[in-house]
Amino acid sequence: MDNPALFDRPFDPWPLVAAWERALPGGAGRHGASAVFTGTMRDFNEGDDVARMTLEHYPGMTENYLRRIMDEARERWPVQSCYIAHRVGEIRPGETIMLAAVWSAHRREAFEACRYLVEELKHRAPFWKKETLADGTARWVTRNTPG
Amino acid sequence: MITVRFFASLREQLGTAERRLPASDVHTVAEAWQQAAGGLPLPDNTLAAVNQEYADPDTPVREGDEVAFFPPVTGG
């Protein structure tokens, strides 16, 4: 269980969060906190208008690293459950790029583990963004914005 | 054989996603780059993986391995 999800078309993160919460191991009443992060594609980057973006990944390695990052979060904090979903392929402004969610007994581990999932994903999971600007030029995104 | 894969801007720069090399010619990740990249120097910040695990230039490479090179990751 706790497999990451990669979507090659737009996805709504909120029904996923609700469905995952209904299916938590041990059932309702075991967690007192949930922390959810969603990342959404902006229509601007580095001062330019962005029309669309392509998200490339390394099939196999990407899923393995997402799984590993979730395993590490579970080792470091007493979390009940973790979930990561991420887009691949063509994406447009306003669409969800990623979802990270953590359920735990108390808020501290939920916040900290969720932050860990997001930061480790951004630094280790093999995804690459290529954006197409409003004027039609395309460029690879070469760095993450500071967290 | 060794399979060498390139992703993102490196794939575009090299004009190919994959090259196959005889294992006898390649003993490390750095040698895989030299053999597969057609003389292009390894760009700064390039990341490497062997069998889908992050690796270093001196990580050994063996028959049947998959070596990958790619720029810094920008997901999320």
C-alpha cells in the first residue's frame, strides 16, 4: 500500500484526499491530524508569462524514489499514513502538479512529515519541467524556487 | 551490453534518449558518459543513476546495467 500515483491528465487532489482518509489503516479515530500540500502550476515564472509546461520523468526510478521518500517519512515520524500524487506530461496553468498528504496522531508530525515529502520530492525525485512561454519559446526549468 | 539513458535537456542536447555500449568498454559511470556522449564534456550539476539509484562518476558499471544521466530535478 501507500504507492505513489502518477497522472498523465488533470487530477483533482481533494477527492483523492477524502478517499485516502476513508481507507486509512485502522479506520476512523486513529488520527488526530492531517496535513495536505498541493502544488499548482503558475502562469508566471522568473518574470515571464507561462502558457504551458511538460513534465518529464524517469519511469520506474521516479516511482521508486517517491516510495522511498514516503518510507523515510514513516521511519522518522510516527505517521499513520502518507500519500503522494504527481502529474506527468502536458500541464496548464491552474492544474494541480502534486499532492502530498500525511495523517498522524498529532499536528507536529503531520506538518513536519508533509514538509519532508514535498522537499525531498523536489530535490530527489526525477522530474523535469519544460515550460512554454506566452510568446511560444520553450525552456527547461533549471532550479527549484527556494522553499 | 550497457544501456545509457539521457533525460530532459541532456536528451535534447545529445539528440538521443538511449545508447547501448558493449560492457567490455565501460567500467564506471564516468566511462559510460565518455563512451556515450560523443565527446561532450559532462555538464556541471549533471546527476547520474545506475539501475535507477543515484550514483557517482566512479560507481562501477557491469554487464546489463542501466546508466542514466540527467540535469538537476525540478518536480513538485
